[in-house]
Amino acid sequence: MDFEKARFNMVEQQIRPWDVLDGKILDLLFHVKREDFVAADKRTLAFTDMELPLENGALMLQPKVEARLVQELQLKPSDRVLEVGTGSGYVTALLASLASHVYSLDIDGSQLARAAARLKQAGLRNITLTEGNGINGLPQQAPFDAIFVGGSLPLVPETLKQQLAIGGRIVIIVGDEPVMRAQLIERLSEDTYSELVIFDTLTARLQGSEAIEPERFEF
């Protein structure tokens, strides 16, 4: 398979049409090899417009969703970033290439170990990986300039909002089937936030989300 051609097609046919136009982000998508962050038998599927299964049954976000959310954070080289849900480690690599340091949490220790090996192979060192439910954040390292949530949640955890620095941003997908909304949340002051809906989507739940799932009324 011609991976470079597939990568080019992914960027031009999936990602650019989703309003990902920041040159830094587009260049990074060519530099960070998405196929290196999936299982060997999934490498040829790494560029498809789908949520790709990982070894532990979790799902990678679609490439266009990953790229758009990373773009919306508008990361600066000095930013400290919290990633909720390490997953494959691919988005971790994108974030670490743009920011000063990334603290990434995953609830699955085995998946975290696989991501660690792939990130080491990619030569990235400004990353701290921690096993745990990312919904709780990482208060000992807060505040963060940016938070990336790598799966959908029923609501925005207050714990994550409280771990943002003033001026910090969260990208998160919130809601239930059949429609969820990707949101950009910015902390304006100690107790005020702005919220912007970026796009509608439908995305797999973040592992560990049951900790904040509201009770459902059943008839």
C-alpha cells in the first residue's frame, strides 16, 4: 500500500473539507504517521473515514474529528495540555508536537503501555502517561492551558473545567445518540466560561464514562 498517497488523500478529501485549514496542523498530519499508532492488521485502514477499533475494543476518533478538535485548541508552544483518553497515542503525538508538555490519562493500563511504546518509537519525550479515569483529570498537575477529551461523554465534567487555567480551553464531545455536539469551552475567569458548539457528530463513549452517566428513565 502507498501510505503517503493514502495520507495525502486523507488530508485533502476528509480533513480539509472539515475546515481544518491551519497550516501547522496540516503539516503535522503528514509528519506524524497515523499508521504507526494502530495494530499491524489495521495499518491499511489507518486513513479511512471511520472510527478504528483498537486492541482493547475502544475506538479511535475519525481522522477529521481528531484534526478539527486539535485545531480548535489553538495550541501554543508554551501550553501544558491534559489529554483524557490516551487510546492509540496518535492524538497524544499531535498534541505533544504543538505544546510544551502533554499529560495523558487512560483507564486501561495495557492500552497505555502500547501507546507508550509507539510514542517512544516516534521520538516524543514531552509526554507523561498516567493510568486512571481521565474524567477526574489530574489535579496534582493542574491548571492546564488546554484539555482534549478523546471520546464522547454525557455531560461536561465539572472536575475538568475546574482544572483549566484562566484562558484555558477544552474540546469535548457531549450528548447522546442520535446527535452529539463537539464543544469548545474556554475559562474566562475563576467562575465564568464560554461555550461554543463546533459541529454535530456521533462518537463512541469514552471508556470510564459510566462514572458520570445520569440515570435513565425506562418505561
